[in-house]
Amino acid sequence: MTEVRVAGVGLTPFGNEPERTGRDLFAAAAADAFADADVPRGDVEDVRYGNFMGELAEHQGHQGPLMAEAAGVTAPATRYEAACASSAAAVRDTVVAIRNGERDVCLVGGAERMTNLGTAGATEALAIAADDLWEVRAGMTFPGAYALMAKAYFETYGGGREDLAHVAMKNHDHALENEKAQYQRAIELEDVLDAPPVSEPLGLYDSCPISDGAAALVLVSGEYAEANDLEAPVAITGTGQGGDRMALHDREHLARSPAADEAAREAYDDAGIAAEDVAAAEVHDCFTIAEVLAIESLGIAEVGEGISAAREGYTTADGSVPVNLSGGLKAKGHPVGATGASQIAELTAILRGDHPNSGAVDGSTVVAHNAGGTVASCVVHVLEVIE
Amino acid sequence: MTEVRVAGVGLTPFGNEPERTGRDLFAAAAADAFADADVPRGDVEDVRYGNFMGELAEHQGHQGPLMAEAAGVTAPATRYEAACASSAAAVRDTVVAIRNGERDVCLVGGAERMTNLGTAGATEALAIAADDLWEVRAGMTFPGAYALMAKAYFETYGGGREDLAHVAMKNHDHALENEKAQYQRAIELEDVLDAPPVSEPLGLYDSCPISDGAAALVLVSGEYAEANDLEAPVAITGTGQGGDRMALHDREHLARSPAADEAAREAYDDAGIAAEDVAAAEVHDCFTIAEVLAIESLGIAEVGEGISAAREGYTTADGSVPVNLSGGLKAKGHPVGATGASQIAELTAILRGDHPNSGAVDGSTVVAHNAGGTVASCVVHVLEVIE
């Protein structure tokens, strides 16, 4: 197998851009990725694009060719959808195509336009990541689902709202220097605990925002990188995906994520690493409790101990294994289809040393964890610096 | 590379089933595919699912895990969307995963629920396969787009409505014995020419129906087939995909489909075949003119000569290269997300000799052509009988 190198990354600022179309956002991210990669658009052999709610937010399907065009590329293009894990799913098939010699140069990424729907509209649109027949029609939305997961966690393993508040505070701290982040401001414990409840025990600061934004990656084979003398020191060395029953009521334990466990196991085996090798992680903290579950699945914390990781400083920028140095979904924002690719963009910048938080990482192996729904889908990637 | 064998296929009847959910339809198709394959569900390593308009028709995204569950499988699951080529795009990545040894057993397919939207609602939902900003808001729907393509064809190469009528008559004839087809009845030339116009020069019988239905395939590696002594004589030996600008107004020629040309070229190169080797084809005849364009891209007819192929009997069941022996989208029906996988299911049955039209094929190499939108996406697969 050949290496899969990250030749270039591009991100729009994440935030409130209701007037910008999906294609506008993705065109900007792709332009930055091509400039960063120093790869001509004409070399791109295919485009994979992650998007979740374009049918509802923009009355637009068939976004693959539309986004290829926006990026200035004429090539086969497919849209991938795995709820909030859409662009990581797109990255995964790109990795498989490149490492097996099927492709040398691919554009992959994602975008989401959400704020034009308003908060209620976006919340309703997000709900289609749950089971429409058995969850959505019963009134379930994602804040409610993750609140159930948080309650189950507290009952089984202990912990409480104050522990979760430290996850939010940490991720806001991490975003302070990240110019692409939706929120570049610190929050205090009282801010979190006194915030309006969203769905008990989760409050406003336990929840990621609704965001517009795009992310793009130019991935190339090791042979292409060398033949073209590219500076592409970061490789995607492992990919894993797990699946679970769709509805929360079908899970054996509300505070466990077997799809994420499986994705991590497969990605680590693939890369030939162990959890102990992980120096930093970007994880899917759509709600603070989700980060806790994610780091347990990744083996960064033992089961039942993830809840105290942020509070004890283990996952902060000056901790042993910093988590969500970008700010995470919580502070960087969560334009759904962009999130998975954006994690890889942030980690690449971190490993290359051109991220404001690069200095926090002691090691050259990092992981990205992108989950869909209540973790009925999960995709994990391992990134490493190649000598 | 290892062989990719079609171990089992399953199809629901295509037609008017407004009360059946997408998961109900896909569960039925998958059950048939597993029974046909004699492969245990527990061996399935991942699920790829094509669907186009689930967000609009069922208020349901994140259908990957939902459909895996419906099929009785717990495995990573992703939804693929490339408009009407959604499930062929899903098949393509499955082929890449298996032939490179990444996977041994995969479930792939697709489904669409459409008739619950009504004709106007389904037509509006289908329109999201076009460019919402520049085509849909200007009033363009797909019958109108394909009517423009037909007019451009007539002006450039000649031919007329009567030629197209023979495409419709042929495909209705082919469907007569196909129990899964939406229409099992012959039509006469006058029926077609006297039918109500849909968008000049296309009339009612130039257009495929709106359909509900599902298709599923169990694909396995050659090693798995042999180790488990499966009867799986048909292999997918070539895959190709092409892309084009999204909006019709950006095309150089309205009566040419470069994305299909490219998909065919890649698939043929991949399989090591030439157009002359093709003994039969299933092509994307969403409108009669689309079949004409498709057979020209596939090299079954020369450019400008596809228009007369059905009338002259070249592509009929008793012709040299029968096209759409299933009845095609025109008579078999077109549940969008199911169509690409259903073409492969039909061709597999044809090659195995257990299809009512198996006797029409003189050869062991066939192709499937599945297009999205006005062929901004196209995926072609080559199937061959393995000794």
C-alpha cells in the first residue's frame, strides 16, 4: 500500500454566515486547500463531498458535481452522508482509494449551511439524523438524546454538571487563538452552570452552536508527493468506521458508544498504533458529554473516567493528551458536513507546527473522531508525521 | 487484485407503494439478496446505501445505519448520493474496497420512496438534482431538461419522435415477463405518439414513471466465494465514474454526455474490454432520449446513430446488443436510489440464466450505465461471467 499524504488543507471561518451558499463556502475552503497544497486542480482525479442537510437548507441535492465545479475541478464527484460524520466518511473512502493505488490526487471535504434556517429550523433539520418514525415523531431532538446519555453516564459512573462544564471551558480556552473558530472567548465555571438549560442536565454552554462553514483537503499518494516535491509531512495512516443501531432505545447502554469503540479499534490496528501512542485528538463534542464518551472510546481515558479528564487537566492544552485543541465543535463551531474534514485540517496544521496550539502536542501521532447521530455512525482517522 | 463476485441479488417489485417506508422496502430487498447469496448476515463487514430524496420524502437522513438495521446487519454504514446514480456510486466504492482486499463481504444497494409525495411533489423533489440557483428557480424540471437535450439531438444528428417511440416500445416489450417491473404491458407506436405531451418533444410514454422500490446486492471477494463454496459466477470486473458541470447551460453540447463517455472509458479499461465485447446493457433511460445518449457513450452505437438503434432492432431482445432487457427505467420503473443497484441485479440474473430474458444475450460481458441529473454524474460497471 502507498502512503496517503495530506498535501493541503483549507477552512473557512466557522460561524454565522446565513447569506453564503454551500458552494460559496466550499469554493473558499477548496481554494485555500489548493493554495496550501501547491497541487494544480487539473491533477484531481475525484471529489468526495460530505453534506448532511442540503436538501432542507438549500433545496439542493446532487451536490457532488456542484461542489467540484465550485472548487474549479472537473472530475467524478460523489456526496457522502453519515449525519454529522459525513465528511469523515468521505475521507475514509478517499484514503482507501489512494492507498490502494486507485487514485493519486483527490479533493475531499464538506460544507454545511445552517444558520439560514434559524435555530428552530436547524434543530428540526438536525433531527433527521435520528429515527424519524420512532424518535423524532415522539419529540426527540439531539439535545434531549444527549441529555439522556449524560444522565445514564452520571448514574452509572458518577460525575455531574461541573465536570462537563470543564469540557466546555477547556474547549473555549483552546479556541482563543484559533481565528477560524466561531467563539474566541473564554468562559467561566459560573457561565456554564448558570446558563439557561437546554435539556437537563445540559445547558447552553454544554452545546455546540449552529454554524455555517466548509473544510477541504487535498490528499495525494506518497509517490505523487515525492514526484512533485511536495511538502506534505503528514499522512493518514489509519481509518476505521463503526455502526450501531439507529435509535437510542435500541442501545444496550446509553453511556457507551460501541460504534466509536469499533472505529477506534479498526483505525488503530490499521495504523499499527495503540491508544498510548496518541498525543492529541480532535473529537466530536457536539455536547460536552459527547467528548467524554469519545475519549473513552479512543482509549484516552478508561471507561467511567473520561468525565474527570478535563477537570483534572489531562486533556487541556498543557495536559498529557490535549483534546480539541481547535476548540472542538463546542467553540470552533459545527457546520455538520464540514466537521470531519475540519478535524483533519486542524490536526494537520497542528502536526506541521503552523497552528497556534501546535506547541501543546508532544508527539507525532494524533487522531480524529467524528460521530453521526447518537453515535450510530462513527469514523476515526489516525494521522502521523512521516519522516 | 481480487475478484469482486456478485453473491446474491434482491429486488422488490417496483411500482406504486406509497404506504411502504424506505426501510420496509430495503429490508425486503436485502432479505432476498441474503437468501440468494447464502451468506450469513454476520459476515457482512460494511453497508453502502444509495438514496436521493429521503430528507424530502420521509424526513429522514442518516439512512446508512437505519438500512443496515433494516437488513439485519450491524456494521459500518454510509449513505451515498449522486442523484439518480446514487446506488451505482455506492457499488463503485464497494468494488474498490473488495478488490483491494479491504473487505470480503459487503451489502450494497439502495431504495427510494417517491409516490407518497404525489406526482407534483416527486417532480419537485427530483428537481433538486439540478442546480437550485440557476435551473430550478428558473422553472426547469427534468422533463424540460431532457426535452432540450432531445431537441439538440434532433437538430444536430437528425431523428425524431418516432425514433424515440421505438425506445419506449422496446423497453415495454422487454418488461412483459419481468415480474418486478412496474409496467408489464406492451405499447404501440400510436400510444406513444398520441400520448399527452410532457415537455415537447417528449410525451408521457417517453418518460419513466415515479416509483417506489429497493435493490440489494451481496458482493464478496473471490477468495470468500471459493472458501465458502458459493455459486457466484458473475463478477464486477470494471468500474468507472465521470463528472460534468452541473447545469445544462454550462455544457458544450446538449446532446453529448462527456461524464458518461469518461465513465465508460474508465470501466472498459478497468475490465480490459472494448465496446465490441458488450453483449447487453442496462442503461439509464429516465427519458427515451437518455437511452440514445447512453448507448452512444457506451460505444454500442456511433455518435449520432443511437437514435435509430431501437427502431432498426439493433437493441431489441432479438438484436445484436439488447439494451434494457429488464424493461429499463421506462417500464421497470425508477425508484431513484435503487436504480443503479437494480441494473446490476438484473444483469446478474440475466448472465446466470435465471432471468426471463436471459436467452436474448449472446455473450458473457455486459454493462450497467447509471446517470445522475442531466448526466453531471455517471457510473458504469462491467459484469462478466467468471469461469
